[in-house]
Amino acid sequence: MPTVREKCLLSLLILSTLSSSVSSLSIRVDRRALRRDPLRTPLRLNSLPVATVATAAREFAASAFSAPVGPTALLPSAGINLVLFSALRPALLGRLTVSGAAHAFALAVGLWASVGPAGWSVAVAYFFLGSAVTKVRFREKEAAGIAEGRGGRRGPENVWGSAATALACAALSASTGARRFLGLDRDLLLLGFVAALSTKLADTFASEIGKAYGKTTFMIIPPFERCDPGTEGGVSAEGTAAAAVGGFILSVYGAWALKTLTFPMVLVSTLSAFVATNVESVLGATMQGKSGFEWMSNEVVNFINTLIGAGMAMALGKFILRM
């Protein structure tokens, strides 16, 4: 059986592999020396048998996702995220600016402390799925002037515009315990947490797939005039379908990770994400960038979007699902 130290290091290796950075590591160790003095001798990861790696990976995943979803001490949360962010640094800096990565770290610590590794992983899934869909036909979108700025890398404003609502729901779910907050119990707040991130992913899918593959784009408000892809308030059939898919994917993953969401809650989260994404398009068409609404930036609209998604999901959960 692998030692605890081997499991920890092997888990980091698996995470590093996801960011394609493991090939740059040159860790060398003698396992015999490890048995003699495990604290002073570094570990040669490539000397361990495949069975040991597989066992460590399974046990790491099982321990992470079987743990109760709830508060974790802040200092350990910060330490764990520091290790993970260091291991995933190449992948993160390809998708975030330096300041964006710093703010993402603060967000990650808050989520880990509030909802543990399982809840934290829902935000990670949103981040990587959103980043991946942003890169779809990126060169064509960039040539047309409708691609995300900074090569698709997110800054602090994107981090908080996308995830502030989710963090608030997560923090409140951790603080309520068996009590209620404004009539909302812990499960409802966790539903709001998943719905907020699902809403933002639905919006990202709609925008990026619509710009990449949308054949006909028209304004979402009357008289529904045709417009160029990437226009605020513009929608397409392809982007609209992608919104439903994106919201459903993250809702399903959130239910699996948190173990507290039932299938009806997944449907509620998906529906709320879809409706909120279309409401965001209405805001983009009627208010964003318009005279008197200069304060309504894209990030503010994103925040409102997630607030609507989370709020609608919790309202449906309370009054329709009787949570």
C-alpha cells in the first residue's frame, strides 16, 4: 500500500498532468532511501508502479468527494489552494492574467473554506469549460473583432463578475448549518450556488458558440432585427441551444459533486440558467452601453445575470419543489 506521503505527492502529480506541466518536472529519488529516511529523501514518482498510482488517484478522489460538503478551516484551505495553484500554474496563466490569478486564488480559498473540495471543483469545472469554449474558432473571432480581449485570458473583473454570487451562496450555506437565512436552508443555498455558476457557463456557451457557429443573429427585443455576431443583445439558434447545454452540463456535475441536489433540482438549475442568460441578452440590448447606463459594464451585467439565475433557482426550489 502507498504511504500517506506518496498519496499526497501522487495526487499533485495527477493534477499537474492535467495542466500538461508534468513533463517539465525532473524529480528523482531512490525508493530504498525513502524506506530508510522518508522525511529527508525526495520521492522518485516515476519509480512507483502503475497500480500504486491508480490506487492513490482513486483514494484521493474518493476522500475528496465523499467528505461532507461544508466549512473547512481558512488556513488549511489557503495552504491546499496554494499547492494546487502552484501545480496548475502554467494552465492557469494561459487562461488568467496575473492579477486575475491572484483574485481567482482568493475566490478558490473562499469556496474551499465554505463548501469544501467538492463544491470548489464545481467552480473549477466552470472555469475550464468556459475557457475551453472561449477558444473555439478563436482566431476567426479575433479576426472579426468579436473575440474576448487579452487572448481570452480573464482578469479580476471577470472573476468576480462571474463568481461573486456563487461565493455568497457558498458562504451563506456554510454559515447557516441547520438554521435558515431569510427562509433559505443550506440545500437551497447550495442549489443557488450551482445555479449561479451554471448560469455563467450557459452565458459563455451562448456567446462563444453563437459567435463561432451562429448562422443568423438577431436582436432579442422587438422588432428582432438582424445584427452582427457579437452584438450586445444579439442571439442565434446555435448560441441559444448551446446555453441550454452549458447550463445542463454544470448542473449535472454540481449535483454529482455535492451529492445534495436531486434530478428535479438539476432541471431547476438548468432552466434558471437558461432564462437568466436570455434576460442578460435583454439587458445587453436595452441598457448596457446606453446613455445613462455607463456604469453597466459587461462585468456588472454578468453579476446581475448570475444573481437572477441563483435567485430564480432558489425561488423555484422553495415554492415548486417545496425545499
